[in-house]
Amino acid sequence: MSFFTDLAHQYIDGEWRTGSGSWDIIDFSPYDGEKLAAITVATVEEVDQAYRAAERAQKPWAETNPYTRRLVFERALRITEEREDEIIEAIIDELGGTRLKAVYEVHLAKEFLREAIQLALRPEGRILPSPVDGKENRVYRLPVGVIGVITPFNFPFLVTMKSVAPALALGNAVVIKPNQNTPVVGGGLIAKIFEDAELPAGLLNVLVTDIAEIGDALIAHPVPKVISFAGSDRVGRHVGAVAGSHFKRTILELSGNSALVVLDDADIDYAVDAAVFSRFVYQGQVCMAANRILVDRRVEQEFTEKFVARVKALKTGDPHDRDTQIGPVINSFQAEALTGLVDEALAEGATALVHGRTRGNLVEPTVLAGLPEGSPILTQEIFGPVVLLVPFDGEDEAVRIANDSPYGLSGAVHTGNVERGVRFAKRIETGMIHVNDSTIQDEPLVAFGGEKYSGIGRLNGDSTVEAFTTQKWISVQHGRTRFPF
């Protein structure tokens, strides 16, 4: 596993280092428990070193011709394409992602790198009129400076890249703290790609550590102006509170409890396909995954029979096997939590139309129906291969059920009438919703983010420019202002 051991380090100011903490984060394969690497954690002092290096490097980088900056991202894209097979294997090993999931993640990451190439040239200033004679108002769009990026375990290569690449392209510097379950794919691998792409030292730093070692130092440090966090709403609430108390901007992409809604005129076979993908890609460990499948009672029987048959046919096993559709969840804690969640739902009166077994970190799919109204499982995020089937009578009830959640990240509606679907989608309290497609969507140009407990702010396209830049007003008086005294 030289790939992992080579990249399992802190990366600070262009140097690969061993952390100076007193304990190690052990990087395990979630499928077979193989030890991939051990990384000594970074300390508060190293947090300061990383941020100070980023601060020093950022100003000359921001002054670099954007056409020159763009070359770094062209090289990073070429490197990613050349090493694609190696990156896919790393995702399978470290995340337990299936090969299909790994290919999908790398494909999207490359799309965001392509967008970063263009983004280097995108920020535009404005000249605005003034009610004062002789005054010219210039509004410049400038990089914010240094950005802290905290990433999750489920799509670490993609989610890290979609903040890091545009932030750098816009003239910022970045400090990454990857999830401790994926320190290489979400940290060291990104650093290596940009190092080999000749990004100047100090602009990108990686700190593998934990709150138990550094507390809130990564968020509260005076250097970063923006914190981009993706993860649970519980942690996101804390990140937002700490950042807000230090007057930092935040981009928070948090938990979800998405509903995929099947209306009475939907193409049932197609809706089944979309529902299976929306729930079970990467074992359901996706913030946008469809926790709840809402089905009109007029098509409930047909949909349920076909959906259950498809779920029963899913193959759970070794993620390296090209035929595997369900690999392991990230760790034993998650596997046990999912088992407990299903047991609680069954005790409340739910029926298991499919009741998967748990073998180590392999959690087979479970389909639950007949949940009593008010069951806690209906309103919470389920981060695993467990799905809830909920019938409804008519659109108004579907809207009520879909909105009965503290979350509002994604969603989908299936119907034979596209405009009916759009009208329905507008009534759902969510940041993103898709007509006749899956709940899992991400594109470089379209605003990505949630409502309610699913987050604050947006990324992608113009939203990324807004997130990682600031506006500065400079006025020029070409004449003479007449002052009242």
C-alpha cells in the first residue's frame, strides 16, 4: 500500500511532514479492515503554521496573471486523467466505494477541474453610476484570502476538489482538513496532484487531525476568512456558531432527508430505476440520497412490487468486484447504528419488505413500509442502505409529507407531465429538486446547496465566485465635491 503510506502525511508550506501530535489516526479499509496507513495528528501549532504559510503565499498568487494561474489547473486536470485508474482504486480501498461509485466521483471531479480552468478568468468588476456629479464608482471583485475546507468521508475527492480548485483559481489559498476516515483521498492525494501541477508552495496545505487534538483552532484561527464545511448538521451547527462568533463567512453543506415522489401518472419502471439509484448508490451514504420514497396509492402496488424485486437483486460484497452494487459502510459504528435504527422502526410497527443482514461493515439493503405517522425515522437522515416507502393520496398530501422534515437538500418527482412536475417541485422546501431523475445531482455551473438544516450558502458556478470572493468599492471623484462645511 505504498500509495497510501506515501501520501499519509501532513502537507504544510510545500513540505510533506509527520505530525507532532501524541497519537495516530489509523486509516483502515472499511471492507476487510486492512491497515492502509497511520498518520500522526497535526497540533494547534501546525494549524498555525499551515494558515501562516497560506497567508504568505496568497497575496503574490492573487497578483499573478489569471492566465498564468489557469495553467496550474490545466496541468492538474491532465494529471488526474493520467492517474485516473490509481485514484479509482484508492477510492475503492479507502472508502469502500464500489467501482461504479469511484468512476462517477472521479468523472465529476474532473468536470469541476475543467470549470476551475475557466473560473480563473471569470471575476469581473463593475462601474456603477453615481448621483454625485463627476464621481465614478468602481466595484472590484477580489479573492477573500485564505479559506479553510473541512470535508466528509463519502465523496472526499469530489467534495474537496469542488471547493479547493475554484478557491485557488480565484486567487485564494486553502487549508484542508480531510475526514479522518479518508485522510488520503480527501487530503494527501489532492495535495500531490497540485504539487505535481506546480502550484506554488504554501497555497495548499493539508492537516490530518481531529477536534480532540486541536479543538476549534481550525475554525477560530484569525487567518481564514471563509470556512467551507460539508458533513452532518450536528457538526455544521457547531462550525457555523464558532465561525460566526469570529465574523467568518461559512458555506455549509449538511445532512439531508430527501424524498423521491412518484405521482400517479409516472413511468413506473423508470421511477423504480431512479429510486434504486437514488437510495443505494455508495450504500446510501450520500447527503442527497432518497431516504423516503413517496408513492401515490393508485400506483403503490405496482411500484412496490417492482422496487422490492430490484432491491432484492442488488449484490452486496467486495467493492473491488465489478458486479458489486452495495459495498461496506464506512465503519462498524455506522453499521451498528443502522442495524439499531431498523430494529427500532420494526418495534414501532413498521414492516420489512426486505430485511438485509449485517455482516461486519457489509449492510444489506432494507426496505421498510407501514411506518406509523410521527415515527422519528421519517424525519431524520439515514446514512446507509435503508429506505422508507410511504404512500400518499394526491399531490397535497405528498407535499405535506415531503416537507415534514427539518432538512431540505434535494429531492425528485416523477410524472408523465413535466410542467406538473415543475409545479409540484416549486412547492417542496428544498434547495434542489429534479423532475424525472434521481435525487443525486451535482453539476459545475448550477447552484448547489440546501434549505433548513441542510445548510447555508451555495457552491458551483457563479455561486462559487460569490462564496470565495469579496467586493470592494473604490470611488473616483473626477471633479470637485462641494462639502457642506
